[in-house]
Amino acid sequence: MSTQAVQRSTPLWFIDGLAQIHVSGEETDGRYAVLEIVSPEGDMPPLHVHQEEDEVFHVLEGQVTLFLPGTEVQLAAGETFRAPQGIPHTYRVESPTARWLVFCAPARFDAFVRAVSEPASGEELPPRGRPVDPERFAAEAARQGIELLGPPGALPE
């Protein structure tokens, strides 16, 4: 058992949000990862599916709606929902900001976030509408077993 002090991870600008990787797949031999994400109202990533990992959302502050085929789940602070592997999903932030934990098993999402993000200048949200290279984003997603199915705003059928 490690007795190392817990260190806060470097904040990353991930799309329009701020992400911190608290437990990486590198630390768990790829078994799981834990990330914290803060995003502004309206934030909605591309419709996607994780082919190899379950993704669990636990909202700490604000409200987030998760969209899966035939299902719309509204989560408030203290609520948790699992998006199973192989099921298309996306989310939308409904409150002025939201903060949630993402647990992924096995760990791949953390590597994706690290690959497509840039170091944040502090612990604040990035400027809205920062350019994202769609080809790099798609290539890194595919490398981590994430299939992009539609643009931001697209919902699963």
C-alpha cells in the first residue's frame, strides 16, 4: 500500500471545460481512472460510444442531463449514473456550471482527455469556443476505443 501524499493533478482545458485527472490508468495498471470535470451551461460533447469501458458520472455541483438511446436522465448534485460500454451517449450541462466526477473502467478516457487537452492557465474555465482540431480529436478518440457518432448536439436514437 502506498503512503504517498495525494497531489492535485494539473488542470487541463478539455473542449469547453476544465478537467483534472485524479487517478490515472497509469496508476491502476489500466483498471480504472477518476477524473473531475467542470463545464459551462450548454456544454455538450459529440455523440459517442466507449467500446471498451463503462463510464460513471457522479454530479458534485449543478445539473447534467445524460442522453442514451430512448433514455434521458437528469442528474443533480449527489446523483450518479452509469453509461455502459457499447451504448451511445452524450450529456448536456443544464446549470450555469456543473462539476462532476467521471469513473471509467477500464481506464482509457483519461488518456484521451490528456491527449486532446492543453494545460490550463489556472483553475478557471477556458475561453468559450476555443478551436478544437476535429481530425486530431477523432484520431485520439479512436486510439482510446471511443467512436464518435455525431457532432455536438446530436442525440442517440
